[in-house]
Amino acid sequence: MSMSQDEMKQAVARAAIEHVPAGIIGVGTGSTANYFIDELAHIKGRIDGAVASSVATAERLKKHGIRVIDLNEAGEMEVYVDGADEITRHMAMIKGGGGALTREKIVAACAKKFVCIVDQTKLVDVLGKFPLPIEVIPMARSYVARQLVKLGGNPVLRAGFTTDNGNVILDVHGLNILDPVALETELNQIVGVVTNGLFARRGADVCLMGTPEGVQTLTR
Ligand SMILES: O=C(CO)[C@H](O)[C@H](O)COP(=O)(O)O
């Protein structure tokens, strides 16, 4: 059976509903997360509300009549559901293609379980073919870029883009990320870096992956 990438995204979004407990849920950003929000709308009576990882997600939740809750009011959540740009079988991810990586990492940190929803094109053996997004304080842009070159990367400023936090994104090309936990830690040490798009120290707990044969569940 042939299935488009969008159909696979929709299928995993639907499957993720089974992981939604009563209470407050954390919601990610991007096209797959958008499909998930659309599914969440069908069961909104079962939840108290959602914490959004971006302005765009908050707007979509509200449009569906789902209550948006401030993270500081929400406390610890059971589940965070989000997409990824790349994921390994060890559940390490690159995120931030949509530029929402900082709020995504914060909301994910407040959840006991990270449910990653992807289509099969996102599964990789080694992270780094997708340029690694790094959110940077604007005045530190050139300094951070020079440090990234020293690490072997080729940083490119995401032109015309400002994050929800008022910062810029450097997309780092050419990295072959063999040790995602070590690189995530190292990138966090560069002054001016707000957040890097490696989600490895706290990776996904479950990955629902859409394939033409159906949704597969990967765990650590
Ligand atoms: O990290 C993200 C946004 O910052 C997204 O999860 C990631 O870019 C995947 O997006 P999509 O579901 O549209 O393929």
C-alpha cells in the first residue's frame, strides 16, 4: 500500500492519543504535532488542558477550544507529545526544524514521558544529516558560529527568522553526531547558546513511527 508522508504523520498522531492520560498534557510544534492537536480536539473533554511549546501551537490549541495552561501553573505532566527531525533507535533526536526547540526542551523536561511521533523518513542510524538547529542570543551570533566551526560544523544563519523568545537560529550543517549526549553537553557550554536541538540527554521514551505497513512502536 502506498502512503504519503502526511498520511503517515496523521496515523501516528492518531496513535498517540492512546498515550494521553487525564490531566494536563504537553504539546509540541510542527506539522506532525499539528495533526496530533487536531486529534486531541476529538477527546478534549477527557483532559484538563495543554501546555504549548510555541505560540503557533497555543493558537492551534485555542482554535480547537482546548484550554492552554501556563507551564508554571501546570507542574509536572505525565506526557509530552512532539515530532522530531531525526531520531535514532536509541531515542536520541534532532529537533528545532520549526525553531521551537527551546520551549520544546523546557516543556519536555516537565513531563515524565516523551512520546515522539514521526514518519519513517525521520529514523536514522547517525544524527546530523538534518542541520542541527541552535538557538542563539543575537549579539553572540558570530562568536557562537566561530565556536561551531571549531567543532567541525558549518553554521548557517536561518535568514529572516526570529524565535518566540526573540533569538536567532544557527543551522549547523556537516556534523556526524556519533555521541549525541557528549555533543549536546559540549554545545550547552558555549556562551550565547540558549538551546541546542539535540535531545539526547533526555531523549524520547517511546517513538511512534508511521510506515506504509502501519504504526510501529519503538522504545529504548
Ligand atoms: O522540532 C520541531 C519544531 O521545532 C518539530 O518537531 C520538527 O521540526 C518536526 O517537524 P514536522 O513534524 O513538521 O516534520
